[in-house]
Amino acid sequence: MHGDEYEGPVVIAELMRQIQPGDVQGQLILLPSFNAPALRAGLRTSPIDRLNLNRVFPGDDFGAPTQQIARYVADHLFAKANFFLDLHAGGRTLFIQPSAHVVMGDDMDPALVKANARLAEVFGVGITVQTSNMGDYRTAAGYTSMQGIPTLAAEMGMGGWVTGNSVQATRDATRRFLKHTGVLPRIATIPGVQTRWTRINGAVAYVFAPFDGYFERCFKLGDTIESGQVAGLMHQLSRPELEPEPVHFKSSGTLYAHGLVGHVRAGQNLAVLTEDVSAP
């Protein structure tokens, strides 16, 4: 989906090389990249029109190239799908805990909620983030969930890196997903782990930069955070006479993701918290 997230494309390309037609029960559609221009450029957004493919669904036949890609996928690929697996990573600018994401809105069919929850259990990574999608169905996972397709998204790498561990974790979890759906009934798998169910509790779970500057963070992934705790200091290096301004967390939880670069713009996301919830 994004051109600077690589574990998914690596594993999907590997499956394309290894799987034979006789291995498949039904139909398996494999896309190493939804957005080839972004992948070639190593960017989150397309260099052609600067659009984020994961914010334009269901797309537009007569729109910009990224919107046309989304429309083709929605009409000709998602329309055939009984399941959808959307493999993401943190990209060049984000550190994030390896995790699954499932949409579970209040207005969703209970059978779809149950199917999504089961996909997360089968995927078998340490954290699952349960989201209502906050009413935004422009993402691929939000769109397919709205269409009634059991869907799981995942964040399986960070920092624009590709490591042996992140690829292996993506490979193992993807194989479990494909065996569970029945499309590759004989694929070799290893057991996953029991997942920890969490959620992002709306806007208070985020920390944003109050102005352009340089952020000195005072946390690391996995830290337990208390509401009001100092998240870090905003420096104005062009104004050395000014004291740095503290930035505070607005809620309690676990540090789930944070930005990678120190030079930030006003409104830029600096950190995200999750809180534990009961398994559905």
C-alpha cells in the first residue's frame, strides 16, 4: 500500500515464486505492491500525484492515478474477495510495535466482527489493535470491512528497515492466515502466540507537535505511560535563548508507536498510545 514498507512485498513475492497452482484451493490474488510508483520511489505516497493510496478508497475512475488504482482494486479485486490481508510496516518515519489491526465498528454485522477477531487470533502476533476505524472508510481495510469482507491489516516492520526477524515474523503470520482461510490448505505453518488485545482510545491517545521544531523524546516503545507525563521537549534551535517547551501525554496506556525523526512540523504525530481491552 505504501512504497516505504517492505516486509509485505518481500513475503508476497516469495509466495509468488514458491506456490504452484495445484497448491491453491479456490483463488489466491497476490499483489506485492498496490502502488508501483510509490514502491520505486521508496515513498509513502505516489511521486506522481502525492496521494496516499490508503486514504482514497473506493477511488475514482476519472481521478488522479492513485485514485484510479484504488478504483480498479475495489471493483475488480476486492469484489472477488472472501478475505483480505493488508500487510503494512512503519515506513521510513515510524517506529511501531509488530501488531495486527482489525476493524470492529459498533454498527458492523456481529458475524463479521467475529470473523475479524478470529483472523487476528490466527495471525498470532503479540499485539492486536481493535479499531472502529473512527468512521473513516477511505483505508483499504476500512473499505473492505464496510463491504462485509473479513479483513486483517498488520504492521510488521519499522523505520524503513528490512530485517531477518521482521520478514520471518511476517512470513509465519501470513502462512497461518492463508491456511486458516482454506486457500492454501497444505502450506507449512508454525504456531503463533496468544495475542494481547488493545485499542487506540481516540484523539487523546496521540501526541502532536505544537509547533515546528526539534523533538527530544522521553520514552521508548513498550513503556507504560501515565496521563500528564512528559512525552518530551520541543526545542527551537534557531532561538537558542528560549527554553525548550515540554509536551505531555493526555492519557495513560502503553507506548505503541512513535516518530523516527527529530525535526518535526506543527501537528506532526509524535507518539501513539494503546490501552488493553478484553478479548472479543
